[in-house]
Amino acid sequence: MHAKKFVLRCVGCGETHAPPALRCDRCDGLLRTDYAKQSFDPREENNLFDFRDWLPSFEAVETTIGPVTYRSEGLAEHLGLDDLVIAFNGYAPEVGARNPTGSFKDFEALPTLLYFREYGIDSLVLASAGNTARAFAYAATLLDYPVIAVVPKRASPGLWLPCKPSTAVRVVLIEGSDDYAFAIDASGLIAETLGVAPEGGVRNVARRDGMSTTMLEYARRFGGLPAHYVQAIGSGTGAIAVWEAALRLRVAGIGASLPALHLAQNAPFTPVHDAWTGGGSIDPEANVEDQLRRIARINAPVLANRTPPYAMPGGVRDALAETGGSTYAVTNEEARGAAGLFRDLEGLSVGPAAAVATAAMIQAVRSGRIGEEDAVLLHITGNNDDRIRRDFRLHRVEPVATLRPEDITQTHVARLRATILP
């Protein structure tokens, strides 16, 4: 049944793999879903399962989670743009956005759990800088599916749900460091030591295909592809996802040219921007203390990833190269100014990462990289929780265990088996 819908094909070597594989055994390339159905025929269910032909799970569930796009008036006029579309993928019922945890990470979580459940995986462990953990906790609660999320302590204030969390959700905090890389290390060790399946991060096709629905929604509503796509990135997984969606849409006869990717990072921590503009690579172990000092200075910690999937086949570098893309370094001050401008002109609050994206778009317009007549899609990946708090009582997701960097050992994790396992 599953093989008829898609195969997994390695971007690097072309080798095919059976789902739910995460890695190619011949090279380091990303696996990509090669769907049997190549025509674009969205349904009318008003959520991300409108695009189930290009999601790897067969099952769909009733949900308010789904991409929202609308044509800007205020910000477009201010910047002199004739064709600016905003993808608002947080929580703002006034524009139809009802993602329950307030970010586009909701698009990743639900398709992932459905996909892995269909292939007999009964629990997952993942690392998160904050928003992803919240989204997976919500999806795990909805489906009563066991999930372990490992997050830096700095992200703990954002660990809430608009409903009572399921006991299937287990959160492990990393204390003593705000470095997301330690969360990644700990989640990998939990998978290996306790026998829990790793969610896979960027290598998880369900995560990427769920996020790709932002571009699919644009194509449905506006009948083509934008000339430019703007987003703030930490890992860049979302940017890879919309690039892959554009490739599928082009095969389906929707649009002739791929959107140029405009990818923004929060200065002074800008590893993707530095590598792309400098023509170099990213070494997450180089000058770690300096990297951590820079991470501590940014207002959008969800963008702080020292190990982004940059140089691998099918990764961020390839996405930028194939689309003629650009990268941007946005200061905290620029982001705050952009957030205020968006609020004043669009009437909606945006989160720190989305503020970085808005500021990058302003840079692109002022530098001439985006022309006034160009079709532009600005991705607002989430907003602040104040809007959700007005409509819901928020419930904190309490951690079940804490680890310090020196505790990320097989022996220590094994001792916590009964505490961590759902």
C-alpha cells in the first residue's frame, strides 16, 4: 500500500529507499519523497491535508492546522511593492490562521507522527530549540503518541499547550548551556541508549513535506509561483521544504521559474549567511565559545543552530544555488523595527524569527534584489503567544528530567530510563 504513493530517493546518488528511512547508505544526501501522483490537485478541507497527495502519510485527521496566505496592503504600500503576499502561519483568527501552538512548526509535527505511526514506529525522540517541541507536544497529545523532546533550558518558558498535555509527552531540559547542539547530542544518545526512534530533523521527509504546504497554498490561491520567497532560518529545513515544493509544482506545470530564496539570520549569529556570502563551509566545532557568546546576544534563539544542513546534497547551499538565492544578517534593532512596522501596517504581532524575516525583506527591497513589480511571498513563521492567551488557557509542559552537558553519556541516560520513557 505505502509503496504505491511514493518512494524515497536520495538527492545525492539517486538510490531509492523504503520508508521510513532517514539516511542514504551510500552517501550523505538527503532523501526526498518521489510521489507517484505528479499533478497538483488540492482538496478543500481547509487545513494542511488539502495537500495529502504530497504528504507521506495516508491518514488525515481533523485539525485547524494549515497554511494561510493573504495579499498585503499596508506593508506592500509602505515598501512600494505591487505584489506582496504574506504567509501568516501562526495564530491569528482574523486572517484565518489557527495553528494551535502559534508557529508553522505545527505543519511538521502532525504529518510526522502520522507517517511514523503508519510504518509501525511507536515512539520518537527529537531535539528542539523551542517551537518544534511545543508543536510535537501538541500533536503527541492529539494522537496520544509517545514523544520525547529535548530542549535547552532557555526555551522552557515557551513549553506550553492550549490544552492539557498528554502523559505521552516527555520533555528533557538541558541545563548549564543554551547550546542547541547539546540537545541534538542528547536526543541522539537517548535514541541509541533507550531504543527510541529518532525523529530525524531535516532528514525526516514528513517534516519537510509538511512545511512545504506553505508554497503549495500560495500556488493554489494565486495560480503560480512567486519570484521571491523570504524566511528566517535556523537550520534552513523550511527553506529546503519550499524549494522542494516549488520543484514539484514546476513538474505539475505550475510556474516556470523557481522562487529565489531570501534567507535571513539574526546577527551576530549567522553561520549560513557567513558561509554563503564567504564561499566557505560551516564548522560547528570552530570557536565554540565565540559562537555561544554570539548566540546569547540574539533575540530569536529559535534561529540558533550551530549544525545546519548546509553542504549536504539537497541541503541549504544547493537550494540557494539552484534558486539564485541570497542570505541576510539582521540585527536585533532591525528586527524590532520591522516587528513594529508589521504590527502598525498589518495589524498583527509577529514573533522574533518572523521579525527577522520582515527586516530581511526590507533589506532586499532597498538593495534592489526585490523589484517593486516582483511577486513576493513573505513567510511569517509564527507570532507571540499573547493572541493565543486571549482565546485559550495555556498549560505548561513540565519537564520530566534535566541533563547538564557533562551528563550526556550513555551511563547517565541509561539511569534515567524509567523517568524518560513514556
